[in-house]
Amino acid sequence: MPAPTPGRMPALYLSHGAPPLADDPIWPGQLAAWAADLPRPTAILMISAHWEEAPLALGATETVPLVYDFWGFPEHYYRVRYAAPGAPALADRVRRTLRGAGTPVADLPDRGLDHGAYVPLVEMYPDADVPVLQMSLPTLNPTRLLEIGRRLAPLRDEGVLIVGSGFFTHNLAALRHAGSGPPGWSAEFDAWGREALAAEDVDALLDFEHKAPAGRLAHPRTEHFAPLFVAMGAAGEHLSSHRSVIDGFWGGLAKRSVQFG
């Protein structure tokens, strides 16, 4: 495995969990240990499965509110706060980088961090002292998302931590019919994804719905796998420096989380 470029931040794909992640006995500690092992970022660019917006949009850059985009949970999950500073300089950098490459960028200054963004950040950076900017998924097309990630890659050399936040498998409806332990479709897809990453098989990952076992059962829609493609694009031309930092299952879903670089 080649050594990372000195001074360059990695790009991450993490499985973010639902609000009850905070109550899990293991996972919060895994996320905290991961963050402690990373260089200190100057800012964080979050791409969450829970914000699809076209054209590509940037969220709040001053006061950054939270979006409690879930229903039916106990009240205390709606009282979570995460008062991270905004990242206006990063927003300007993203605008110039993407617009210069022909990608339209919109601004939605009232749009805060959804649970795909703040739930893992609460565990990774609990002091909320790193500026955060959330960017939308403008498409679910894997190839287009990979290209967006490639355009954003230079930000890594400026101390920006690029984080794609999704879930390595995500089919809540199918879980209702599953027994104990991870269902077969979730375990098979996770094993396939691990092997495809190890083989640096970008084409297979981009075409996961046809190449993976139970691809559309593991992901009835692409949105929770989609942030992986942005992180892969930001990783550069190859995936040889990647590693799975977190694996295993949570409620039957694969929580595999990957560091590139």
C-alpha cells in the first residue's frame, strides 16, 4: 500500500446510522477512534444520502442548524444539538472549483445538517469546533458522482476532510422480514463490496446494481451507496490506499466504512 501524500487529508465513506447510533455500545467509540487517528481537518465537506438536490446545492455557511429529518423517534433525539461553525471559505472554494468545471452550484443558506451529517459528527468531533459544509447529491448516477468527487479532490490538499455519508447496505423494508443476524442479501453484498474495493474494481462498483449479488435488494435506491462514489472520486485515480476502518453489522445493515488515502 503506497504511503499517503504528506499533508493530504483522506476522503471517507462512512455508514452513518440512525439517531439511536448514540446509544450503541460499540459504534460511537469506533467513530471517535477513527476521528482521533485522522489529521486535524481545516473544514469538513459532508455529502449525505439524505440530501438530494439538483442542481448541486450548498447548505448553510454561517449559523448551521440541524434538520431532524426522521419521524417516530423518542423526543430526546430531537433535542440533540451540534453547533458547528459554518465554512463560508470552503463554500466559495467549492463553488469556484465546480462552476469552473461546468457544474452549476446553487446556495440554500437555510438548509442545515441532516442526520446523515450530524449523527456521525457528534461522535467524531463532539466539540463541534471544525467548520462544516453540507453539499447535496445532485444526481444518483454513479459515474457523474465519481467525476464530481474527482473535481473536489484538490480540496484534500487544503486540509478539507471530504466525507460521503450513507450506509453500505440499506433496505429497511426487507429487514422487517429478516430473522436474527444480518440477512443473506446484506452479508453477501457487504462481502462483494469488500472484495471489489480490494480489487480496485471501480467499474464493478459503479455498476453495482448489475454486478453485485442482490444489488437492488441491498439498495432499492442508490442514495445510501451514492456518497461512496464521491469519496472514490476524491481518492484519485486508484483505490490502492483504501482501508475498511469499520465493518460488521448494525440492525442487519452493513456498517462498512472506508478511508481513502
